[in-house]
Amino acid sequence: MASNHPGQCCTTGVKHEGKTVGEILKIGDVEAYVVHPASKSTEYGIVLFPDVIGHKFNNTQLIADAFAQNGYFVVVPDIYHGDPAPLNPPAEFKLIDWVNGTTSSGKAGHTLERIEPVVHQVIKWARQEKGVKRLGGAGYCFGARYVVRELQPGQLDAGFIAHPSFMTHDEVTKIKGPLSIAAAETDGVFTIEQRRDTEEVLRKLPFAWQINLYSGVQHGFSLRGDPSVKVVKFAKEKAFQQALDWFDEHLK
């Protein structure tokens, strides 16, 4: 296993302040947050696969906006079928039950089999209907796995992931493009051992790769970290710059 299953750390954090500029629209039956660069060009695109808080989370939309401000057409799909996990949920909320569909609500889960068709639909839309010529994938926590799985010819051309969960060793071995990873010093989901295992896999592949380790922060720092804490704010901003530099290098 290249990363563990998500835990309670995947739902805790701070909501960031800021006004978003994109729009919510439908891609077939899939809702998505979409934002264009100032030029309105769709030549270079990014699909941002969100953490479990989903596509309407202000933090996620602000990151999408930041990519757009740097020249990218960005789409954040609702990969959770209108059922995101809550931010800072009560103690009785069990994320693994939400994933597996075993909560008392009776709602369907959020397994690979339910999510991946949405991923494929959105990538196809970006390429065929929006005319994206070079497409990157940015994945945070739970969403990171889908960047790794779709880093294939005709799907994603480059990938960036931050503090991944559910990602498997086998999935990493099968990537067919450049991958950048932002990792936290303290992370029970993407552990030291799993990070080193991932590095060993990437070393054997013929694609560019990068793993940046940020000290003093925990799982979720790049999306849900507290910007009032200096070390967290620094790491969060540098992780975004890491992603932006990676896409500028490998997409443009």
C-alpha cells in the first residue's frame, strides 16, 4: 500500500476566507466548479480532484481560482455524487463508513467503482468538448488516487498530488507521466515508510518525478491547514507553488 485508507485527519481543518470567481455547472449529470483564466483559453487545463469535503468547499475553489489566475482552465468535479463529508464532523462520524456506504443514512458509498466513471466523463469532456490540448490533474488527499490512476496517455499529461490516501503501490508503478508529490512531515495516512516506498517506485520509472517534504505540518496542510500558523501558511503556499511550477514545466 503506497498510502493508507483515509482517517479522521482527512476531515479536520480550517475553512479559508476569500471570494471565489468560478461557477457551478453540469457536465452531463455531474456537477462541477469551473473557472477560466482571464484569456478564456482552454488550451491548458487542470482537473482538480478534491478531498472528501468536495467541490463546493471554499478552500478547494480558492485553489482552483489560483490555478486559473495563472493561465489554466480548471474544473473541480463532484466525485462524491452530492454527498461530501462534513468538515470537522462530530465524533460519531466514521469516514470509512462514508467511503464504504455503511452509514446509518443508507446512502451509497464512495468507492472506486462509483467515482472512476465520473473521472473519465470529466476528462473526456475537458478534452473533447472544451478543447483542452494539455491536461493536468491535481489531487488532494482522497482525490489524489485518481490523479495517479489517470496519469496515462490520452488522459492526464502531468500530475500533482498532496498528502494522498487510498493510493496503492501497484497504481504508482503504472503511471505514464510526470508526478509531483507534496508530503507532510507528520502523516498517518501517507507515512514515512509509504513515502519512501513511493520514492523507490518512482526512481525506477522513466518519467520526471518530485517529492517535497514539508516540516512542521500534518496531513491535509495544503488544503485545510490553518493559515494563521506561520509554518502551516508557508508550507501551504509553497505546496501550491510546487504544483504550479510542475504544471508550467510539464504542460506548457
